[in-house]
Amino acid sequence: MSNLKKLAGQTAVYGLSSILGRSINFLMIIVYTEYLSKEAMGSFTSIYALIGFLNIVFTYGMETTFFRFTTGKNLDPKKVYNNTQSLLLTSTVVLGSGLFLLAPWLAQWLEYPGQAYLFRWTALILSFDAILAIPFAKLRLENKALIFAGTKIFNIFLNIFFNLLLIVVFPYLISNGTISEGFLGYRSDWGVEYILLSNLLANGLIIPFVWWKAGFFKFQLEGTVIKPMWKYSIPLLFMGLAGVTNELLSRFLFEYVLPPNFYAGLTAREAGGVFGANFKLAILMNLVIQAFKYAAEPFFFKQSADKNSPLLYAKVMHVFILFCTLLMIAISVNLEWMGPLFLRKPGYGEGLFIVPTLLMGYLLLGIYFNLSIWFKITDQTKYSFWITLVGAIISIAVIFIFVPILGYMGGALSTILCYFVMCLLCYLYGQKYYPIPYQTAKGLFYLLVSFVISYLGFYLDLGEAVLNFFAKNSLIFLYLGLIFLLEKEHIKSYLPKSKKL
């Protein structure tokens, strides 16, 4: 019980920073859809999908490896930190330089002629992210959640500041004659460029502070330390590549797979912008999963030596499913007013119907993260590669088969189907090599019921906005009642016991 409270407390701190920061960041979708064209939104969607994919290449599973080797290998944590950061810094210089030089070719291949600078900036963003990864991981391992959270929030505020300055303030000042076109090299025809530039500036400015708080490292590359770490991390690299393929590939490929004129009045890139904007509405689920991951990964490794850890992992999974299914319903039934609030320009609301499916996809991703603990603590990371490879193949197949037929929903289905199969495989192998007493039947029941309620609430229409609001949100309380009915004994065990007089 105390362990669950500890995990909940750490998740709350990470969650506060993640949800507060990313919620503010999430609000930028209002700015982007208001001030940028659908074509610029399409570029934003595809380029950031590429960044998400390459970020895995640049970090190649070293965060998880760092946790494993500082907690379960009887090694000096300082030596592990020095070697991990030195290795990552070296590889970042090589990979970042290579991407920087390949920028003109990449711009031509992805149909951004004359815009090689976009991919040079991308190389710098990825490099900054990579050299911050291990210092941030060290802060998490040392339970410095407040420093971690505060820095993340500050970084996001910097990003938002530069976005608003370049996308909103400068155009306003130019329009009223306060400054002239070309002030400090400003170009009114840029859109996605300013999103990338804001990201680059915000990340670069926090590097000195993060390195200082995590502790500066000594450059060390010792074969006796790096060799086993490398062996452990390589399967995680392929797991990450396959996993991010599942998560991001639909957004990256959408505009290239969608047939011409599939949506009247929209080019394929503009339709990709609509798809990406609706994907953003599902980010609320991803925020919770990310906050949970920040707290749970070091927590799981630290608890792995306890003989009761399998029971603890099962309890964590069950609470996770209950909370996330409730969140999925709460978002889905309120899309009627959330959609127009965040997607302000006409046309973006056409993709709202895919949001419940995307929410379930993210929820399954969170379940997979819970399930994957077995191969991380048993050093069986090779299984991660094969499981996520299967998921990636399914994701790609669904995209190429169903996007040309179903459009937006085809892209959403690639997310939910690949994560379902990955969860199934990870569960089956996990129960064979590291049995954990999950409440499987009850968990599947909650997933199915919550998904049905989510779409029921989304499509429910009583013809009047106020009635719709109350009727839709009553489904949340209906689901809460179901949880209480089925979990009342467990809920009672978590409540403080009254003292007898």
C-alpha cells in the first residue's frame, strides 16, 4: 500500500508538470489552426512525426538502460552516468552531423524543395533532446521530481513564448506598422518554420541548467561498462523504432497514402493537417501515460528485487486501467464542445469521430508499457524487438490498406490494432517467463465497456446543447457506478480504517 502511495505521489508530481505544461502546449493548437494554413499544419504533423521517429534513433534505449545498470548491476552509479552520457554525446555528434549534411536530399525526397533548413533545424532539435535525455533520467532516478517538473514546465513556457512572438505578435506589429516586414529577418510566409525555430531555441536554452542540476559528467568510455549496456540497449532501440512507427507513422504517411481528392476541397497535405489536429485532441490520454511512465520506470526497477513485486505490478496495472478508461469516456463525451473550442477553423471538426479510437490506442500503449516490465527486469529485451516489429508490420499494413478506403479512420485504426496485438503478445510471453497475477478478464471488460460508452456518448444527440451536455456527462457517473459496484471491496481496503472507541 505504501509503495502504491509512493508511486501515486511521484506520478502526481510528474503529472502536474506534464499535464500543466503540455496542456498549455496543447492550447497552441488554437493558435496554429487560427493563424497557420492547413498546409502548414500538414507540414507540422509530418515533420514532428519524423522527429519522434528519429528521436528513438538518437537515444537508442539508453534511458531504460541507464535505470537498469544503476539499480540492478552493482555498478558505481557515477561511472554508469559518465559512460552513458559520454556514449550518447559521441553518437549524437555523429548522427546530428549526418542528418545536417543530408538535409537537402531529405527536403527533396519529402517534397519540401528549397527548404533544407527545416531539416537542419530538425537535426539540432534532435541533438539537443538526446544530450538532455540522461541528465533528465538521472533527476528521475534520484527522485528530484520537483526540479525535473519545474525545468520541463519552464522549457514549455519558453517554447510557447517564442511561438506566440513569432506567429502572433510579429504579424500583428507588422500589420499596424509598428515594425516593417523583414525586421530581424522576419518572413510572413513562414509557418511551420517558426514552430521548429521556437522548439530549437527553447531546448537549447535549458541545456546548461539541466546539466548543472543533474551533475556534470566526466568523459569516460570504458568497454567493461559500455559493452553490456550496448547489448542490453540495442533490442530497446529496435523496440523503440517499431513502437514509434506504430505511434507516429500514420501521421507521417497519411498525406502520401491518401488518394488525391479523397476529401473534397482538401489536398492530401491539408487533409494530413486535419488528421494531425484531431490526433492532438487525443494527447490528453498521452499526457497521463507519459506522467505515469516518468514515475513508474525507475519505481518498477527499484521494486524488482522484492518478492511481492509481481503482485504490486498487477495492482498498478488495474488502477491504471480504471483511471484511463474513465478519462477516455470523459474526453469522448465532451468532444461536441471541445472540438470547436480547440479546432477553431472550419473543416477540422470533420475528423472528430476518430478521437475515441485514438484515445483507446494511447490507452493500449500505456497497458503495453505496464506489461513490458517483465522483459526489462529479466534482461530479455530481445523479445521487445520481435513484439514491436509485429506491431509495426500491422501498423504499416493497416495504413496502406485502410487509409485509401476509410481516410481518417484508417489512420486511427492503425494505432489501435497494432497496440492491441503488441499487448496480447507481451502478455502471453510475460506470463510464460515472469508470471504476474493481472486481473485480465476484469481489465478486458472495463476496456470494452468504456470504449462502447465513449462512442455512445460521442454520437448521443438530443437536439439541444444543454441537454446533450448533461446526458453525455451522465455516462461518466454511470461508469463510476459500475466501477464502485465491482471494486467496492478493494476501494474499502484503501480507505483509512476508523478507530474503535
